[in-house]
Amino acid sequence: MKKPELLVTPTSVRNMRDLMAAGADAFVIGEQKFGLRLAGEFTKEDVKEATALAHSQGKKVYVAMNAIFHNDLVEELSRYVQFLSEVGVDRIIFGDPAVLMTVKEVAPHIQLIWNTETTSTNYFTCNYWGKRGANRAVLARELNMDSIVETKEHAEVEIEVQVHGMTCMFQSKRSLLGNYFEYQGKAMEIENRKEQKNMFLHDKERQNKYPIFEDANGTHIMSPNDICIIDELQELVEAGIDSFKIDGVLKTPEYIVEITKLYRKAINSLLISEEEYEGCKDELLEKAQQIQPANRPLDTGFFFKETVY
């Protein structure tokens, strides 16, 4: 079986060091000006340091440029891509064709990952972007296992799947909470990465709490549960999925490190033998449940459900 990449989202350069020791192969970083729902804010200096650090350990760095861009920001894309080229990042994550066109013009040697999070639901679309320069497609979180395997069978690009963490259910470019508090005459800092804030939509009928995440890209309402398929990885590995992603948005650095260790062990066990994985997967799931926040139940997302929207 092919060894899948273990991709994680660090909160800082310091967190990256711990994650490399935990077994991470690659990292998604960037700044919220250009990337959506990042686990941590990485300035240009941070990106430069992170890339050098990762490459010194044989790891890879992918920079997120998958935000929703308007005309005022498009003018800055070429300068940022040029900077990423000079730093030597491995890949750029994009959703908007403006980024693809800019990379082709400014730094055509940088590989591209297509990630819109919601519209990558079939292999025709993945291959469409592959023919236009993407090397990888990130599949929608709403796809079930059968759809993922079928897509991989027909895909002409690498396929990335999220295996752990929360997912975004709603996004508005507007700062809905910030505007609400401002309307009340209260100041509210939108940048909620410097100091984690517990902001939720509370569905009392279902006893669900939906985390609200606000950044420069607006308001993001997240799922009430976290995906966890650490005990269901075998079919994905056998299908040849290229990258398993652990999303650490709104998680502590310590949590991301411990979860990475568990998935590293799961993947390594699978590569040894099916029996090795069968013998440890229940224990790994139990350990994941033990460190999971009480208000964030683990489930298998849409992996074993009918794909519906």
C-alpha cells in the first residue's frame, strides 16, 4: 500500500516543531488575508521560518490562498506569490482562478492544490482543475466513503481527504458578530486567534453548540462535532488516497500534537499489516476520545451516510 501524507494545520512555528516530532509530513499555513479558517496566523517572516524549518526535516509547506477575493485584494496576489516563490514553499492552495492565473504568470514552478471545500464532489471537476494546473484536489467534507473511493479511482490528480477536526457549515463575508456588537455600541476584536473566545450558536432543541469563528474573511459557523475516522482508515489507504488532513482550527497546540501522534501510529500500523492496525485501532480511538473536549463529540461525519446537501 502507498503511504499517505499526514497533513496538519499548526498554530505557530513553535507548534510545527512539536508536530514534526509527532509524525506530521506536511503543513498548511498562511495568513487570514489570503487563506480561509487557518489554525494559526503566519506572517511573512513566520512563513519564511516555517518553510526553512520544514525543509530542514524533509517536510513540506503548503500556503493557503483560498480566501474569497475582491478586486482590491487581487492586486496584491502577484506580490505575495512572488514572496512565496522566493521563500521556496512547496505548494499553494487555491479556490479562486485568480490565484491559479497569478501563479502561472509569476511562479509557474509552484504546484497547486485546488480546495473550495464544498464544490469538489466529483472526479470530473477534480480533473477539470487538474488540466488547468492543479496537482491535487481536496474533496468536499460531505462525501461518503463510496464517493471518495470512486473519485480516487478516476482522478488524474492527487486526492486529499480530511480525517479529523471540525468542518465549516456556513460562511458569510460579513463580520456578523462584529457588526452586531458594534450595533450595540460594544467593541469586539475580530481577530480571535490571539485569544481564543468561546462563541457559539446554541441549538437548545438538539442540545448542539455550533462554534462561531470570525476572521478577516468574515463569519464561519462550524460543525457541533469533530470528524474522527482513526479506526476507519483502511479503505482510504487501500484506495490510494494521497493525503490525510487533520484540521486544527479552534484547537489548542497540545491537542493537535496528541491527535497527530495517534494518526501517525494508525497509518504506520496499516502499512505494516491489516492485523497490526486491527489490533490497535480501537485503542487509538479511545485515546482520541479521552483528549477530546467534552462539548465536542467525535463522529464519522458523512463517511458512512448518504451524500446529501
